[in-house]
Amino acid sequence: MARQVLLFIDGAWAPALGGDFVDVVNPATEETIAHVASATIGDLDRATEAAQRGFAIWRHMAPAERSCIMRRAAEILRSRIDEIARLLTVENGKPLSQARLELASSADMIEWFAEEGRRAYGRLVPARAPGTLQMSLREPIGPVAAFTPWNFPVSQVAKKLAAALAAGCSIIVKGPEETPASPAELIRAFEEAGIPPGVINLVYGVPANISGHLVPHRVIRKVSFTGSTAVGKQIAALAGAHMKRSTMELGGHAPALVFADADLDAAAKHLAASKFRNAGQVCIAPTRLLVQSDVHDAFVDRFLEETDKIIVGDGMDAEVTMGPLVHERRLAAVEAMIQDATAKGADAATGGRRIGNKGYFLEPTVLVGAPKAAEAMNREVFGPVALINRFSGIDAAIEEANRLPYGLAAYAFTRSTATAQAMADSIEAGVLGINHMAVALAETPFGGIKESGHGSEGGAEGLEAYLATKFVTQQAG
């Protein structure tokens, strides 16, 4: 029997007031595996009332006490990695090894913010007049509305949740309907760790209805969204209209520059692993691989060798290294981009076809020489498609890397410190990895520029997003 995934409001799990549920489908088998409750406006009002009460409790708890609860939740989550990873794989499709890694990184994120929240210091400002005390205080901004995607259903919740809680905020998480069970288990870990009722609330439902109600709601003081640029613009505009602080982590189209002096074997290995992780459904996945002409052909050969090693199938199979796309719509969208690119002159060096007639599987695809007019060269692909093009000099590489309105992640491979410095100075991206791909860690800031969003998650900057500054000046009486 398919499980039911319920809402979590005011410390209790319950179905939606309207009794509606939405089917959850295994992308590897197309079977219905769960039903998730779909919230009504009444449920959202209950959640905001609970978040307001929870904030009044949580903000006044000592940071050390909040840290203790968060660390306990991380321990519970870590103890259940194997169990929850199976849920994550069945509903998302990614291989079990990747699901386990996502859960482990989520526990790390919670632990790191649990400690960082104890160090949200204010400061004393030297006064100009005697007998005057001037203080800059840091306070939690208030109840948060967080909107999270399906591609990393646990870690995307964890990074918003951990930062908000560490700052002293309560939160309403709008989780993904495609992958609801694994983030629910994350929330359950906090429940069992002793989080007070109302501090964390979890809802699912029609995205536009939920954002349209929560973002302008008088209780909500901060909005955090991860998703597409198109939807992010709408939510950012709504938040701005109501003077709500917002963090937007939006789409990307990451360039990866491979210079003639790079270690081609290492570059091909790192880039292929990162490109096809989670079937390419990663906002920071390298997509436009720009390779210097002198080594273009040699790099393509090496990249194809790495691509050929990928085993596509059901993520529950231990040998599989790439699972299906999340649903039929994503598969159709990626197939259309491949067809458009090849029709306009790209060479499909490998892949490009759907696998089988059950599940949303697509071959890892490498397109060489796609023209700038191809849709895939301009819009986020969000699928297992790598585009490899050549460049001559560094100026041309930088121009192409910065051509699009996206600015989330970028990568470069070179042995030259001068070239590396030129990348750091010139590439327009919120995160830049040089000779490796580790650009999203708990202790480091993560966020985009241009149309890839604003604000940072992770690191001290991630905590900053949930704190307000209050200046207090006091004259001795």
C-alpha cells in the first residue's frame, strides 16, 4: 500500500483540511508509491499562526540550547541515512550512493549552523560622548517561508532550515510534491530531537497558491526560494512588493573552461562526474564545456571515455551511477533540446535517446559544436546533456562564459596561476571552482548573481540572511 505523506503543523502530523492528496510517482518504474497531502488556505493560516507562536518561543531560547536540539536532530538524521536514502531514491531516482551523500551533507549542514548560531555576535561601537553606550545587536528576522525543489529534496530544505533555526527564526517549509517523503523524514528528526511546536512547519500543495498566500502574509518576514529563474522572479517581485527580505537561488548554465595546459584526464573525470550526477538535474552542473582548440579533440575523447563508464538504471541497483529524470515533462523537455541542437548542426557524439519504455531514462548525451542559436546553449538544460565547444584565446573563453544572463556557478581547469587569477577576476558567477568541483559546502557561501538570484546560503553569509541589525544607543541617566 502506498504511504501517505502528511503536513506537519504546530508539532503534529495531519492530512490537509480539505482531505486532498496528490500521487507521488517512482520515476524509474512510473508506479504510484505515495500520496502527499495538498494544503488548503486554512492549513496555511494554521501554519502561520503556529510559526508566530513558535517564533516567540524559539527566539528567546539560549543559542546554546537551540544548538543542542539542532545537533541532536543531525545525529538522528545521520543514524537513519540508509533508511531515508531508500525513500529519496525511490521518489527522486538518484542512485543510492548519491542519496546517502545528500543526507550526510545535510547532517553536516545542520551541525555547522548549530555551532555558527552560537556565534552571532553583536558589537560595541565607541561613542563620541562620555557616558554613552552604543551597541549593534543581531536579532532573528522573524518567521520564514522557504520554498524548496525536488532535485535535492533533503539538502535544499536542510540549508534553509538550519540557517533559520540557528538565527532564532521559525519556519514554514513548502516541500516538493514530487519528492515529499524524504524531507518529511528530515522534519521528523527535528521533531524527535525536541523542537518546540510551531518552530518548524511543513506543507505541500499547489505551488502558486502557497507562495501567493505565504509571501505577502503579515506573519512572514523572510522568504527563501530555490528553483527556476522564471518562478524566482515572480516570488522576488511579490516579496519586494511587501518589503520582505528574500534569498533567491535560481537557475544556472555553468560554463567550464578547459585550457590547453590543464590536466585533461582530471578535467574530464571531474566534469563528467559532476555533469551526470543526479541525471544532470543540478543547478550548478557544468553544461557548456569550453575547451581550448589545441586540446579540444583530445579532451572530447577523454570525456567520452568517462561518459561511457556511466551505468544508467534504477537507482536502487547498487551498480547504477545515473538514474532517471524526475518526470515525463523533464524528459520531454530535454529530448526537445537535444533535437533542436542537432537540427541546428550539433554533433551527437554519444547518447541522445530515451532508454526503454518504462521510467524516465535518457542516455548520457554529449553534443559537440552546438551553435549559439541552439536552445540548449541559452536555456538551462537541467538534464544529462553536455555541450562541448572550442575556443582559441582566453578573451574569447571569458566572453562566452559571461554571455548568458545566468551567473550561478562556473569552473576552470588550468595549471597556470595567472590564468586562474584571470578567471577569478573576470568570470561572472557567484561560485567558481578551479581544478575541482567542490563549490557547495556547509561552511562556504553559495549563491548566484545576475539572473541566477541574490543572497547566499551556506557559510556565515547564510546565517546573516536571517538576522536583523538593531542599533541601541543609551545615555547614562
